[in-house]
Amino acid sequence: MKKNLIPLAAFLLLAWMLPSASFAQVTPQRLLDSTKEPQNWLMYSGDYAGHRFSALDQINISNAASLVPKWAYQTMAGGKFETTPLVVDGVLYGTGQDNRAYALDARSGRPIWQYQRALPADIRPCCGRVNRGLAILGDKVFLGTLDSHVIALDARTGNVVWDATAVDYRKGYSITLAPLVIKNLVVIGVSGGEYGIRGFIDAYDAMSGERKWRFYTIPGPGEPGHETWEGDSWKTGGAPVWITGVYDVATNATFWTTGNPSPSNRGEGRAGDNLYSNSLLALDPETGKLKWYFQFTKHDEHDWDATQVPVMVDQGDKHLIVHANRNGFFYVIDRTNGKLISSNPYAKVTWSNSKDAEGRPVALKEASPTLEGNRVCPGAAGATNWMSPTYDPQTKLFYVTAREQCDIFSTAPQPYEEGHAYYGSAYFPNDDAAPFWGALRAIDPATGERKWEFKHVSPTWSGVLSTAGGLVFTGDAEGNFIALDAASGKVLWHFQCGASVYSSPMSFAIDGKQYVAVAAGSALFTFALP
Amino acid sequence: MRVVKEACLPDPIKQPQAWAAALFTCTLMLMVGVFTASLKAQDKNPLAGDPKAAKLGESQFRANCAFCHGLGARGGGRGPDLTRAQKRHGNADADLFRTINEGVPGTAMPPNGATQQGVGMTAEEIWQVISYIRSVQVKAPAQPAGNAAHGKKLFYGSAACFTCHMIQGKGGRLGPDLSTTGSARSTDYLVESVRNPSRRLAQGISEAMKEFSQEYETVTVVTTDGTKFTGVVLNEDHFTLQMMDTREQLRLFEKGKLRSYEKSRESLMPAYDQKALSDKDLQDILAYLLEVTAQ
């Protein structure tokens, strides 16, 4: 009797569990209110403000030392694993190298479905066959591909629902960033600053895949800003968009950052400010119309893309965007009008020693690359890069991965040829006695003052997560995933993942248990209390 | 042909028209395949002798290769001098193409073809780089200036290099193995390494995916019981240190549990000045290093 009951009980349990793993619709309202459901991670940066902050506090400064690995998911792919997964009601959605995507049971890491796009052999991703994550709305997840398509997958099955061609990848375009869903639109940008593309931001209807608007990050003839490009250089001027933007419902603006002008190290032939390369853009999400812009680095010759997540911070009645830029300066900008409030270095900077009337750092003439090579700090990889910073509303501090590295910048003239490398740059090892290093820095956005620093043995490509447990999490190039006290920078725990971390961590909860997840090597690791 | 039939052609009896169409397509594919293969993996550089190709190749070289192989291809800290007539991984055009396109597993040479890591180069761009290398390389194999046999005697004798360096399994392991160094480093680099070893430390092993290799930094640790160890850093992260001490003992420490821990970029290798090693003897040792590399 008893024996027979077990399969029945198992069946009933399964039948009961199935709806519990049901795929609740993610509505635009849920995305707006993402901070009200901290058990879920509904978009790349966790919320529309770009905070990468989790309100979960089960793991906290008193118990973080006892964190243990819970499960790992292997993509079995080589190269850099840059994803930040989403978690919605117990299901984790992630991406992997070569346009893999997957849905996992977030409790166990067991796959629900796995998808991989068949990519053409001649794609041109500049910097690895990488992808940073998905966006979700309704019953679909959205993926940008290395062959420059935007596709919607059925969140329940991984089947392709629609497939939109953003642009011909053979011209040097690719897509590596996680899209951002705003209302019923999937907003996404393109990479290709090493191939002389003309960058843009697109919005697609989430239901049909129809393109609703496109904003070119380089103004065409007759548009304001077009005069900042010499001759025809605007046609191949780069200004890619390869990191996810943020959205401010109060001012109905979506903020995106752009990358380098092409060719990156060779200003010759593209005289002018080169708008809107290396800029922060405020767009109307319904129309894609430009509200205002702020250019961090004018006429860039050092590949200092501004592709860092812009972070929305409110201080009293001030509505700000704070931005630790690849060029080494920490900018505070009024997000209602794009006016600069302050700019202060947060890492070693040698390219500027003065500011213009608006308070913007001005480049020294001597910092321009020469044929023989010119030593400049920060180096080509920047004082930081695409790895996400975090803002913790509890400590009111901004945490950023800094890279202390200087490079010898030189030029290598390259003729433009469609779809071919077009960066005009060459780097040589610098003769510094000391090796490069890195740090996690806690900055007070109100003053620009550094509160603490945690030194990395070598520069890392890991982003940072902060949590309501009083913690910040980051990874290092030596393979450690580390928990620190957000107030003091004291290390509380670490785990050796076995490979450098090239991703930004996140946190979620299921069945009342908090997890922290990070991608390293070929594996997505999750950690929780025992 | 069998493979093509299985993979490409429908059944000729059930679908005669489809079969005919597919046969045409398959033939076309085969022709395209052969054509593409001839472009990529041919034995001879299709751009050979074209001065314009060499000029474009110089630009490509600066952008993609000079970081390791130095300006003018004369060798840098990591990559060998490519102006030498002999190349370790094959000197034929096809060898150079393969080396550049696919990299050399087990060395610092990465694959550089398009869609590999980094921006990469197309087949045409790789041939341009090969044209450039041909334009700067010396015509005849370099005759080693020194006496390799005497160099070997010095290496294992009075110069005592073998105390810390190994060649083909014989010697110490505190310093880098020198079995292939003769061709992997430029002569200037090797001379500097002997005369002024602290100027640029050798690069050691590195974790997979890590951008910067560990170097042979000197380290001195004192444990809580007062024991002191000096050696070279093999591997280090924020929390731990793996070192080899001067007795060739491998040691792992948790940094937080040490009384003290000090790293220095003064190499443990003594600087060999003219008194310790004359220019002529140094040339003999370099000749020996080149000779063993060629074996």
C-alpha cells in the first residue's frame, strides 16, 4: 500500500510544483517596480536606475563568511563569459559565448531549455564572441546577436518567436549588450567601433519585432552636430552603443552611453568634436528623439569609450547621473538637462590638467598619440571599462572597478575598407617598473571623495554588486569571487572560481533563500548560506 | 565524393529534378570550396613581391603584432625577432600564415585570424603582414657570432647559469627554462637579461584568461614562527602566494597568516658585468642558446 502511494505522491507533488514554476508574465509595470520584488532580477542592472543593488539581506556582514557554492552551470564554451543572468519567479535566464541562451531552474541550475544561434563564419566581433545578457517582457526574452540580429525567444521553450535584422553584420556590426525593455519596446545598440561603423540605437516592438525607431549616434547631413565631423568621416565614425542604458520614468528619458570615434587612435581625417561619440545621450523612449547630450571626451584619440552604465542617483531635490568614465574622471551630471556638475579623477590621469568653462576636463595636446608612441594614463583599456559599477542607497556610496594601467599610444594608418579593421592604433608595452594593478573603489557621489579602496593584484574585468546585507561583491583576474563590507571595504569571504571573472554579479532569492551569482571561466556559479 | 553525396544530394530516384539541381549546387559548392581553400591555405603568398602589400602589412603589423614582436619586427619582451631568416614554427609562407592565423598552442602567440580573439585579420591582411615580414627579414641565416661549444661549457661551468636555468631537462628550475629562449627572444633582450636582469623580469606562468602573466619577482616571507624564505613568485592572488624558494622547494602561503611578506623587482639573478662575463663569452652563451633552440 505504502509503496504504491509514493509514485502517486510524487506525481501530485510534481503536478503541484509545475504551476509554481509557471511563467508569470513580466509586465511593464513589474519592470518599473522591480525594486519591490528583490527576489527577482528583471533587467541587466537589476533596476531602471542602473544601481545593480539587491534589497535582499539574508546574506549580510554577520554571516557572509559562511557562504558556500550551491550549483554551477557550464556553458562548455571558450572565451570570455560576460553574462548577467535574469531571474524571474524561480527561473534563471542567461546567455553564453557564441550566442548561447538558456533557462535554468534557479534552485538547482538544471536546464529547462538551451538555445544556440547558428552564426555565420565571417562575423566580426572585435573583442570576443561574447554576450552580456537578456531582457524580458511578457513571455519572451530578447537577445542581441553577434551577426547583428535582435531575436525574441519564447521564455517557456527557447523557441525563436521573431528575428529582426538590425543591420548587415558584414559591414563590421555586432551586438553584445543586453537589451533594455521600456514599456512595449526592446531598446538595443550595436558594437563595431573597431570597424568604422556608424553607430545607432534601435527600438523594436516586443510583440512583433517591428522596428519603431532608430537614433544614429552620428548626425547625418543637415542634423545638428554633423559639422563636428571632417568631410565624409561621419560615415565611418563609429560611436557604437554596446552597454545597456537606463530609464527615468519621471522625466520620460532613457539614457545611453556611446563608444569611441573611428579610427580610435587616429584623429587625423576626422577633425572636430565627433558628436555623439563618447557621450551620454538622453532620448525620448517613445520616439528616439534626442533630448540632450553630454560628451565626456571630445575628439577622442585613446579609445576611451563612454560605455559604462550611467547610474541615476537622487540627492535631495537633485536628480543626477553619476558616471565613472573610462577616461579616468568621475562625472556628476544633472539628468534633467545634461549640465555638468562636477568632474574629478578617480584613477591616475595624465591626459588633462585643466578644465573648460563648463568644468569639463580638457585634453593636453601632448597626450595625442604619435607615430613613435606616447605614454598616457589611463591606458587603452581605461580607468574602468564596461564592467558595471553599483550604487548602494544604504551607504550612499558608488563602487567602481578601477584599472591602474598606462599605455604607449601610437597610430597605424589604416585605409577604410567595409567590414575590415579600422582602428588606426598600435600599443607597445610600457616600461613602468611596477606591474599594472587594479582596485575596487568606494566613492561618495556627493563629494567625489574616495571612502575606501580594495587593491587587486592585477586589473580585473569584474563588475560590482551591492546588497542590503551591507555587502559588495566583485571578482578578480586571479579567479576569486569576493564579498566585502560595503562600509569599510574589509574582505569577509572569497571563493576561487578557477578563472578570471569577466562579468558583473547579481543576486536573487527562491523559496526564501538568497543566492549570489557570477559568471567565471565557462561556468555560472551561485552561492548561498549553507 | 561519398561524403558529399551523403551530406548534400537527395535521392536521385525519388526526386530526379531536385537531384539534378542539387548536383549543380554541390558541384558549385565544391568549386567554391576549392577556390576558398586556395586563397587561404595556399603554399605561396599571393601578394609576394607587391610593394604596396608590404606597406599595408607594416600598418597591420604595427596594429596587431608590434606589441609583442616590437617595432620593425625586431623582437620585443614577449615575441621573437622576426627579421631572422629562420622562424621556429616554420619559414615557408604557408607556415607563417598558419602561425599567424591559428597561433601557436602552448606559447604566448594567440590566433590572429578574423573572428578569433581580438579584432583579428582577414586572410588578405595576414598575407600583407607576411609580405612585410619578408621585406624586413635578413636574407641569410644568421651565423652565430659566438662559439656554441664554448658557450655550453660556460653555461654548465664557470658562468653557472645551470644553477637556476634548465636546458632540455638539465639544470635548475628557479629561473625560466631556456630550452627555446634563443629563438623566442631578441638578442638585445637576451643581452639585457644577462647584463641587467632587473631591468625587465621574465614572465612566468599565468592562469587561463588572465591578461597579465606573473613575473619572476623576488619575494621574501617570514612565517609566524620566524622562518624566512626567499625565492621567486610563481603565482599569486589577493589571498595566497605560491613561490619557489632558493632551494627549489615549492611553497604555498596564505598571506594573512604570515608575519611579513615583501616583494621586490630586483631579480634574484646576479647581474653579469664585463668582469663576470666578457662580451665574447656572452656571445658564446647566446650562440649555445640559439643552437639548442634549433635542435
